Amino acid sequence: MTTRFLDEEIYNNSFIKIKTMKENPATLSICATPIGNLEDASFRLISTLKEADLIIAEDTRTTRKLLTRYGIKKKNMLSYHQHSDAGRISRIIDLLKSGKTAALVSESGMPAIQDPGYRIINECIRNNIPITVIPGPSAALSALVLSGLPTDSFLFVGFLPRTAEKRKEKITEISKIPYTLIIYESPNRIERLLGELILGLGNRRAALAREMTKLYEQVLRGDLGYILEELRSRTVKGEIVLVVEGSRGEQIKEYTEVEIEGQFIELMGQGLDKKDALKVIRSRYDIDRQKLYNISTKFRTEK
């Protein structure tokens, strides 16, 4: 199925539906679920899950743990994930049209955020099926407020592309954005990503959050280089949210040669070779190429 953007007429019709929800109760409830600690489930979430005729779940095993925790008896559950075909959406829409009520849940957090649930929401809007939201936990927003970085403007980036070329293009695309960046990554790829971000963005302030709301919740704050160095001496588990400072715009114009030398020592100590260290420093400082090269001759070329 090709997902199409909704036209103005469909959105206007949807608005009419929202205004008359008391007369026509929502058929699909978009439910935010705990991101780790099951005690974060709201009263409204629990009652919605109990009352729904159908639960549409990204991961049925995770959802069953939540149902068991709150004594919700076995429900009619239908899986829907990124590999589900168009036929699964058609079946869901048919059930909703027949008068069934459904709760849409992701593996954790808010459905449709880095999650295929948006396709179901899109089709419900296209078919004038009433929807509502049961707000709650969000890994992205939780990490943002824990980071200590500016929250007035932020950009949710999510997972970067898997291929190196497309990932580099994406990092270049976000490098000039002045908003705080929120990025998702897995433990086995986080060190590689941190190195690529240092090259593409410079050694910005950042915070890495993992195991949020759980017993071993951890937040590492510092610059990207510091976080990379810390991770190399740790075993990292659990999904990771990385929050990175936005672009400051102008390059640093006032500096000393000692400061530039310190940058070389720090970056090469983090595993970058001299060529990559030159790129990072040049991206942060308004420095003449020849002057930077002359300073770099003081350092050995190998890692």
C-alpha cells in the first residue's frame, strides 16, 4: 500500500468528526504505553485497554506483559508491525467499520513515533473513522528533558539510515539546524554513530539516555567525544536515545594556538586520525587552513 498525504477535504471531514465525538465515540484509541516501568501506565490507558474490543499491537508479547500486570483478561489481539502487508490494514479498517473499538499500541511509548502505526491512523482518517489519543510516556521527550539541553525548539530525527552513504547525507542535512536533535540508536551501533556525528557536527554538547524509567536508568552528559570515550569502557544494553545540541551557527573566531592544540589532543585521544581531527576543528573554528595545518604538524598521523 502506498501511503498518501491527506487532502484538505479529508482533514476538514475529520475535524467535523472530532467535534462530534460525544455523539460518535472514538473507534480507534492511540495509546501511549510505558517505556520501561509498567507503573507508568495511566488509569485511562488501563480502562481503554479493558474496554476495547480489539488491541492492535506492534509486539504482542510485550503488550501481554502489560495486560497481565493490570489483570486485563485475554483480549482479541492483532499484530501490526513494519513488515505487515496492506491486507492487514484492510482487515483492521473492516473491523473498525463494523463497529468494533480498538486500542493501538506500539512496543513502548507513543504509537506512530518511529513506528508503523501511523499507516493505520492515516487510513482511519481517510475512511472517516473517529480516533482519539491516550497520552503518556515518550522516550524522545523523556530523554530531552533529562538532557539539560535547550527544549524550546527541538527536532526528532529518530533512527538514522542503515547505509553509510545515506547516513552521512542525513548528518549533513541536520548539521546546520539550530534545534536540539533527538536521535535513536541501538547499543551495537552507538559508538560508530558517535564517531560519525563528531565528524559531521563537531564535538557538540550531548546527553545519552538509556534504560529510562527502569532500575538502572542512566544518563551520560558531556560532549560527544566524552560520551564516546565513556562507552568504550562499558557494556551498553537497551535502546538508546541520544540528544545533541543544535548548530550554534557561527564558527568560533577568537581562540589561541594552545586551544587548537588542545582540540587535536582531545579528538585524537578519542580515536580520530589527524585528517578527521582537522575536519572537526575546521568545522568549529574560523581558522586559516595553512595555520591549522602548521599546528597539526606537531602531532603524529597515526591513531
